[in-house]
Amino acid sequence: MTAQPLRIALLSYRGDPFCGGQGVYVRHLSRELARLGHHVDVIGAQPYPVLDEVEGPGSVRLVELPSLDLYRADDPFRTPAREEYRGPVDVLEYVTMRTGGFPEPLTFSLRARQYLARHRGRYDVVHDNQTLGYGLLGLARHGFPLVTTIHHPITVDRQVELDAAAGRLKRLSLRRWYAFTRMQRRVATRLEHIITVSGTSKREIAEHLGAAPHSVSVVPIGADTRLWSPSDAVARVPGRIVTTSSADVPLKGLVHLVEALAKVRTERDAHLVVVGKPQKEDGPIARAVRAFGLERHIEFRHGLTDWDLVDLYRSAEVACVPSLYEGFSLPAAEAMATGTPLVATTGGAIPEVAGPDGESCLAVPPGDADALATALGRLLDDPELRAALGAAGRERVLARFTWERAAELTVEGYRAAIATGAGRRARSGPGWRYVA
């Protein structure tokens, strides 16, 4: 007997795929769930998710659940006009921002609960994408089983930034900004159905957030291998190294890659293309670029189309993931899917994606610019090694890390949550009609 398609509410408090991995996750997972025949409402706030059109039995649509949009790119930390306030949640959002906190996980969760309470019976399951807000507790009372994805504990980001902070005031500011992680820990301890993307993240979710290990299932994500693929039509650019990085986020390790590039260039010609917004003029990356005299040898690109991004990776002789920590590493999987050889650190779950050193990548310790430089130089000097690692990387992704497989395993998680009885409801007749 064929299983009934599901009606899924997929929550994303910050969903633009160009501002972080959560948006990438929502975009690709929703598309593949629809291709499997399910009906997905992506319920999101600004910056709104970018979703793909899907042809087939399933569907994807965006339900806008607007916030005050206090961090918009053209007016960050703005003061809304009086008429923009719609109720107490908006007031809470503004006050929290003005006192140095990050309100979006909490306030989005409260709005999501209000929305779901108004739409009882519309969804078979609610899938929260790392909001972990108080508003999502008790959804079973409204008839909704809850599944939550935690990519990795944000407490890891918090600690890395605190370690890199200069001065007491900066550390105090960071502690206030990350105050929402206390809420996320309290919520995580009460969840019964958690999905995460790697074994490393599963262990850290239990350690940092106090979640019960038996409540956490590993569902690896990956690359859209229809898009991320090799192409003979794109020529490799000699000496080109490509990375994807948020420039001034210490966790991404870009400063170590800048230093490594300086060392690489003492013996050969090489240049770096960073997929990300240009660094702040007074930030650590800009200072490092100037210190090493690399202004003409490092380029930042952002706002690329999907095809532009894929072709950029195809054009590189080497891709690099210099992060100090990753809960998974989409850039590693996507680079490998194009057949571009990879140099990656062993930070967090990156080895689970990139594979063993010398087999499908060259692996180096996180934060070690000398090791990065040695590995990059080795690949730039050895076309046969580049070809071997590129081919092996592509095969690894095809076998383990695709969005199709991620969607299939996620649906298994949905059905397990529904089977617990929370929110179970009767269906009338042999089929049911999706009501948008």
C-alpha cells in the first residue's frame, strides 16, 4: 500500500539562501520533498526563503510570516514607524534588539504558534529549522507533531567568537547577543524528534544542548548533483583557489587561508576567489590582506546566480574549506560534486563530508596556515593528484550526500513523529485534498 503524501509546515525564521546555510537547507529540502509527492508550506520571515518551482505530484509554496525586519541589509538595527507595530510580539522584538539581544528565534516562534493555532488540521507535521523558540513547545495541543532540525549548536559559534573577541566590552556584547542560546537549550531538552546533519553534531547537541541522544537522528544533507557537476566546457584557471566564507566570522577560518595564500605565492603564482561579501575595511581579513600585500590576488564575489557559482567552482584548480568548525559543510560537498579537488580542515564534521586525507581530499588541522599552504601547493603542483581527488570526491558525494536521499530520510522522521500519536488525526475517505 502506497503511503499517503504529507502536508508539511516547514518553519524558517531566516530563510534567504544567500545569508546562510539555513536558507540553503529550506530551499533544497522543500524541493525534494515536493518531488516525492508531498505538499510543503515554507513558513518564513525576512529575509524570505527563495524556493524552487516544482513540477510533479507535490507542491511548495511560501507563507510569509513577517517580522519587523530589524536587520535588513539597507537599514540594519532600524527603528520602525509606529504603524508597523501589530502587537506585543513586535514590541518584544524591538526592545530585545535595542538592548543588544537577537530576538528573531523567540519572536518568530511566537508568531508561528499563533499561525499554526489558526490552521489546525491543515498540516500533518511541523518541521522547525533550528528556531528552537519557546513558542514551538506544546504544539501537540494544537494537533501538530513537531520535528526539529538542529544543524549544530549555536553555542559553538558563540564560544569561538568569545575566544576571538578583543576586550571586555566586546565579550559582554557577544554574551548579550547570544542570550537566545539559553532558550534554545531549554527547548532542545524537551524535544522528542530531532534531526541533525552529522554524527559530530549529534554528539555536540547532546553535550551542549542537553538533548537526549536517542531523540536525535542523523540525516546527512548534500549537493544538488543535477546542478553541481563537472563540465568540460568550463576551463580551469591556473592557480585559482576558491572558497565560500563569511569573511569576518572567525569560525570560518578565512584569515588562516589568507596567510596560507601568502606562503603559497612565495613559490608559485596563485590567487583566491572568496564567495562572500567583501570584508570590512577595519576587520581582521582586510588587515591580513593588507599586511601580506595580497590586494590584487584576492577577489570577493557575492550575489552570484546558481550557475555562476557552479561555474566558478568548476574553474578552480583547488577548492578550500578552511573553517575552524562546521556542523556539516555544504561548500565541501558542492565543490566535490563538481569534481574540483578539495583541501579541507578537520574542524567539526568536515571529515565526515570530505572523507579521508589522501583519498577524497587533502585534510589539515584547523587554524594551521602552514599546513593549509603545504596542501594547497601540493595540489597546485600536481595535476594527476588533482584529477584523482576530484574524481573520488565526486563519487563520494553521489554515494552519500544528495538532497534526494536527505528528503527520503526526513520523511521517515516525519512518519515516526506522527506515529507517536501526537497530533494524529483521522482522514475521511481513501484520499484527501490539499487545501492551500
